Amino acid sequence: MRNLLILLLAFGIPSFSMGKNPIKVACVGNSITFGTGIANPEVNSYPAQLQRLLGKDYEVGRFGKPGATLLYRAFRPYVVQEEFKQAMAFAADIVVMHLGINDTDPRAWPNYRDEFVSNYLALMDSFRTVNPKCRFLVAQMTPLSHRHHRFESGTRDWHEEIQQAIRTIAQKSGAMLIDFHTPLYPNPHMLPDAIHPNAEGAELMAQTVYSALTGNYGGLQVSPLFSDHMVLPHGRSLTLRGMANAGETIRLSIEGNTYRTEASALGQWEITLPPLTAGGPYTLEIKAKSRALKFHNVMAGEVWLCSGQSNMEFMLKQAQTGSRDIPQAQNPQIRFFDMKARWRTDNVEWPTDALDSLNLRKHYHPTTWTTCSQETASDFSAVAYYFGRMLQDSLKMPIGLICNAVGGSPTESWIDRRTLEYEFPAILRDWLRNDFIQPWVRERAQKNIKQSKNPLQRHPYEPCYLFESGILPLQKYPICGVIWYQGESNAHNADAHDRLFPLLVDSWRRYWNNAEMPFHFVQLSSINRPSWPWFRHRQQLLAAQIPHCEMAVSSDCGDPYDVHPRRKEEVGTRLARQALHHDYGFQQVMPCGPVFRSVTFGNGNALLTFDYGKGMKSSDGKELRTFEVAETDGLFYPATAIVTSEGIQVSSPKVKNPRYVRYGWQPFTEANLVNEDGLPASTFRTP
């Protein structure tokens, strides 16, 4: 503090008293506050846009110095800049501070990190010398994109450390902590040079400050999944959350009980309800001074998210059994929240209005909950419908199904940005030319966005995009689990998928704050694509490695030439079997077909043992097919397979000393091993 006062005297800055009207707001910062990279920053920088939002009762000063650091001993400390002198002379009533970005430079943070908190607090004290009553808004820094040239060499990690330091500063000083990071983070196209927000990004920053200063967050708001006919989870404490104007009292009523809370200074509120009894209908009312909401025919039951790509999107009316089941689909105990894409990723060039909407992350049509009927079921996911129908029939309670599948989407598009930035940053780089991403995916995306002149044009297949447009908008709506049918757009690289799929599961479990959330998926079916046997095998290994993650086999439902096989009833019911057995305690329900457990070799034979192998046989009454054996050379030969009391004995006259066994190892396989429930075994290969 003493050193800072010496600086003030050196600059000859007098002490000013606080003006009463208009209220003075000083925006202190670096090039982002200045508006670098924005055309006409005097008009379009975030302080200028803030002035327009606040109106004539406020006077907003823009005191951003490009390249400035917070750290006093770094290469360009803010406290020795002319902009600092101007900010002091302004004698603000409110100071909005956004510093730290340039402190991620290797010349700054590695050398002086221990001084950051004390330097920041001293800078705040300096503004109090000219206005002892000034209040502070301390901002969490805007993001730095993975495109930044130092992102992986330190900037990414130092940025996070500085964010934590800023949280500490706000807590210690009593300043209001605001967040410039969250609104910009899912919008990397708003950071054209990887650092500086464009005018659109500056608008989000201005809105953040405006809401913090005025308490106006747009009134009472809830997730778009709140509507008539919604399904809420039963039997467990339930936290409902939303936004409202700061300090508003929120009253929530359901089942004859009313619960109250108050929106925070940042407009956030949440209310935890005691467990609801399965059934209904209930009426849910949420009231605040700004708005009242009332939702009718609300049910309590089980809610599942149904996601993936086109085979999950595939509608009941397209399925082989659709014409039989649609007329019988009327069931008010099943509810759908069907998120359909505005633009299908067909082999076409999208118009400019589509491209603009994609950049705004408006990929899905708005929708509401509907009850299951002939009309709604017809256009809903066939796999999800059959899954939900079996659950509802078994559990005898309402089932809610949220479907947000997107045709052709790769796994990486569904993973949150922070996970990929830290765990798989290579897949983010120049994604339209990145070999980690399947060539078909890149080519289709390039065709769709061909008319765009924006080098950072977004697309549903872009890494993180569908998490940001299809998961974040769910606003952590409480779900019980996930069913997933995807992999066709990652089958070119099973090694990359081995990394991506666990990241996907962990990403969603963190988002819903449920480390044990069930995540059940469909193994790819059969088709004449050479990489698929290995991919199916690796999917089986992933299911064994990831806790609370089970796999439904679909290889017997495939089509040699069509990536969209029409046999979807078996797929949906097999997912339901896994859920009933593992998540709902239906031990009498066989969850799956035979699962390879172990192999022993001797006397020219291989003896295979299986879990869930009771009553093993062939599905068609013929001999077991597609078993193969090999010696240490890995050259496989067709083998005879016989069911014994101990398992399955496999041998071949061409292999005297078998060392390896594999099964169903053809792209389109006619493998026929099933258990007593007729459930098929997966492709597998012994270690």
C-alpha cells in the first residue's frame, strides 16, 4: 500500500469526492476493456455498450490499457499506466475490475504469482483513496481459446490459477464477484484472435455488468424443460433451480406444500424438495414478483436422456415394427421431450440464416413435454420409445424420455470444452482438418457450412458444440440416467474413441453431479465396414472398464449395406433389460447375452467361460458359427464350437496349439451364440 501511495504522489493525483449524480462506473482493465479488435471501440466495447444499457443515470468510464498486467513487477503494470491515472481522476462510485489475462504471460505469473492477491487488493485500496465509499465488481476473466499459441505450454493452467486467485480476492475484500467467463466460454467464435471478444462477446460482458449493478436478470426463469406434462424424478430429494431478479422471493408450490427462497445477488435460486411419490398428476407453481409460472399434469417417475446420433434419432415410424406398434402407442404414463434439429446434416449447403443460428447455438427447435400417443410416438426415437415402454411396463410408474440425438454426430461434439482442453486438446485443433475426426464427419461439415465467410463458423459436428447447444440448455434438469447409441462417426479410430468415450461419460456425470449416473450404450451393429469388428470389441472392453456403464448388443440386428438398420425394438428392450437389472434391482431379468469371462487352453482346445451364459445355444438351431482360433502367430482359422457343461469348447484341425480365440469377427457377422433368453453374445477376442 505504501508503494502505491508513492506512485499516486508521483503522478500528482488529487483526492476527489464522490459525485452523487450520475453514478460513476469505472471499467478498469486491459485490452479487452479497451475493446481491442472491435471496430469502433468507443461505440462497441463492453463499457460503451454498458453505458447504453444503464442510461443517463450512470456515467461509464473506459479505462482499459492494452497489454496491462495486474502484477506490479511484471512487464506492463496497470498502476504505472496513464489509464490508471485517468481512472483515479474519475473518482468512481463503482469500479469494475477485469485484470489478469496478461498475467498468464510466462514473464509474469511464473515469477510473481505470490504477489497477485496483495497487488490486486492494493489496487482496490488505491481507488478507495479517491472515493472511500466506492464499491467493487471483481470479474472472473474472459476465456482464452485453445487456439492461443501458448495454450498448452502454460497459459491454460495459469489462467485457471488466476481465476482461483480472483475468487480469493473477492472473498477477502467483500467485493461482488461477477463472471465474464461463463457466458463467453461456450462461444469460442466470439474470440476471433483467441483472446479478445468481438462486439457480440462485448455485449455479453456488458449485460453481465448491467445485471450485477441493477439486479435485473430478466425476471423469473426456469429450464426450457419445465412445461405442462413434464416428468420429475420420484423417490429422492429434488433440487429445482432457475434465475430471477436479485433479491426476489421465490415461492414454489407442489403437492399442497409451499417452499420459499430468495434469488442471490447474481440472480440464482434453487429449492430442494423432499421426495415426490411416483405418479401424479401434480400441479407445480413457481411465483416471484416479476412473474408467475404454473405447470399442469406434472408426473413423478423416472427420467432418462436418450442421445447419440442417427440410430437413436431414427423414428418409430421408420422402424420395422412401427406400423404394428404405433396404433397401440397411446400411454399417458410415458412422456416425451423431443429435441429435433432445425437443420439435418444432409449432403447440402446450408443457407446463411442456418449458419447464423448455429453460431448462436440455436440448433434445436423449441419444444415442450408431450404425452405418448400415436402421433407423438410416431415421430419419436424408436429405440427410446421401446426402452421407455419396457421400463414403464415393468416399473408401473411414469417415464420421461428426453431425446436430443443428432444424425452423424461424433463423440467429441458431445463432450464439454474444459474436459477436452485438459484431457484431449489435440482434437480441438483445426477440427475441419484434424485426423482424429472421421473424414466423413469433416467433409459433411465442410459441405454444410460452405456458404459461410466466418473462419470460426460453428457446426454440430465441431468438438464441444452439441454439449454446448444440446446439454447446457437442459440446465441440469434432473435425470436418472442416459441411454446412448453412437459410434458410427468414430469407428475409423478405435484408439481415439477409447479415450473419448470415458471422457464423455465423465463429462456428463460431472455436469449432473452424479458420479454413479447410469450410462448404457448400444454396441454398433453389423455392416460391411472393415473397422467395425475391432470397434465393437473395444466397445465391449469399455463397458467392462467404466462403472455403471452397460452395453446392449445389436450385431444380430444389422444390415450389410445400411448404417440405419430398421430392427429397433430389440435394441430398445435390450437397453431396458440392462437398466432394469442393474439400476432397478430386477435380478430375475436377464440383462444381456453371454459375456466372455475367461479362456483356458489344453489338448488342442480352448475352453471359454461366460457370464450370463445360462442355456447357451445357437439362435437358429444350427451349429455355432464365426468362432476362430489362432496360434501365437495370430493367423486365425475357422473353428468348431460346442457347448459343454463348463462353457464352450473351441478347436480347429489347423491349429494344434491355440493361443487366441475370437468370435463374430466380421464387419457383417452371422454370429449366432445366444443364451436361454435368446440374447446374443458380443463380438469378442481373447487377450
